[in-house]
Amino acid sequence: MEGAVLPPFHTTAEYWHENVQAYISSHSLDHSTYTDLRDAVISRLPAAALDGPGSIGLTRTDLISTLSTWRSKSTSRKINYLEIGCAGGENFTPMSESPIIDIAHCVDPDPKSVSTHKMTSSNFFKTNIQNYDIIFVDGLHQWSTALSDIASSLLTLSPEGVIIVHDSNPRTSSAASPTVPNFEVDKVAWNGDVYKAIVELGSNPNVDVATGYFDEGCAVVIDRPRSKERLLVPREGAAEVLSYEVFDRNRKEFLNLLDWEELMYWIEGEAQPVKI
Ligand SMILES: C[S@@+](CC[C@H](N)C(=O)[O-])C[C@H]1O[C@@H](n2cnc3c(N)ncnc32)[C@H](O)[C@@H]1O
């Protein structure tokens, strides 16, 4: 990165949110310099430091556990959990061991994964007849597959169930690449373009979508009419043509990006003003 002088290194989220943002605006950096500077700082920060101010350090497992507990309490029974893509089980294993879970299934074709169903999500949904209360979509990180996984999950969800979609808030254009990286060669964090699936869903008035501002972006999809409070409604077909740059400028609105507390209000149907 040439031209911009990096501020001194620090590891706290406060540093990013206050000092780096202030540095960027006080120096009136153009967009490409801003992106270079931000990527350089991001590469030196721990992941949690880029969470929203009210969500620092929270994880997908915190969200999935919280929603599972709510669901179990509201139905007075144990619940059924499905994860699409579980890899080594960092999230799936603790979920499957939770005392409030009855059925825990995971679909992942990787023979080394801890999945209960060694197949792709599309093959799984062709024959599945089980309903689930909570579905965590974290399989192939390409928008058309993510969108198809969400659509199939909506048909598979028990009444008032909830879908959570990981990796919907990529931090950099390289993390948002639509091409699957060679993980052996490129030691990169890859969110893919799952964000496009979330933007596309935002154009559908029949579903409600918001994204938790933590752990790479945890979108929540609920089968109910879209909340009226959305500041900006993406247009249908947006995913097909959306560039990372346009997404980056509008991510708060496109993803309906909410901090933890705002997300909890929104899930309960009591939308609060966006504070981020
Ligand atoms: C990011 S990892 C999942 C991480 C895990 N959910 C967690 O929270 O720790 C993505 C997984 O999706 C799996 N995957 C890739 N394509 C898939 C597909 N078409 N259907 C289901 N799983 C898929 C990969 O094998 C990989 O293990």
C-alpha cells in the first residue's frame, strides 16, 4: 500500500472504530486509498475487533444457542437443529451436545467432517422430510448455493422456526471473492459472496432479514413479512449485478446490520432504530 501512512498498531475495536475512522475522514482519503488502508489495518487486527460496537466477541454459537433456548422455552419441548456445512464441528459439536436439542443433523459432503449426512445440501433437501426449528446455513459460500439453501430451509422450517446464515458481512473484497480459494495455498479468511444472497432476500417482502454485526456476519431469516423499518430496500435481482464496492458503501442498509441488542429486539418483532 503506497501513499497512506498507517496509524500506530493497536488491537482494540475501539481503536478501529474511533481512531482509524477519524484518521480516514480527517485525511479525506479517496475510496481506493481508504480500502487499502482499511484492509491493511484489518489484516493486523484480531477478528473480534471488527465486530459492531455492541457485539464485540459474540459468536454464531452464542446466537444459535440463544435462539434455540428461546425456541425450546416457547414450545416447551426439545428442539430439532440442522447445520448445513459443519466442518470439524466447532459449532455443531457443542450444539449437538446441548440438553435442549432433540435431533441434531449436519449435512456436509467432506468425509473428514463431523456431519451426520455426508452429502451436498442440494441432495439432502431433495429427499428430506424432517422439520427443524433452527437451521444454520454455512455450506458452500457462493451466493446462488446460499440462496438455494435458505429457500429449501424455509420449506423445511417448523412454524416460527429461524434460519441463521453465516459469513454474510465480509470485511474485504478478497474475503468476498466469489471464487473458492485454494486453502492449501492461500491462507485466507473466505466469506465468499454469501452477502449477495442476503441482499437478494432483502428485496422479498415476504421474508424478514437482519444481520448480526459479529462473527463474520450472522444473518437471521424469519418467515414473516419484511419489517417496515428497513431504511433501504434492495431491488429484486440485485445479487446478480451487485459489486463489492456498491455493497461496501451500503452494507448497513443492504444487510440490515444490527448490533446484538437491536437484533434481539428485531427477532422479537420490536424493531428499534438502527444505532450503528
Ligand atoms: C466454513 S465450513 C463450516 C463451519 C461450521 N459451520 C462452523 O461454524 O464451525 C463450510 C463447510 O461447508 C461444506 N460444504 C461445501 N459445500 C457444501 C455443500 N454443497 N453442501 C453442504 N456442505 C458443503 C464444506 O465441506 C465445509 O466443511
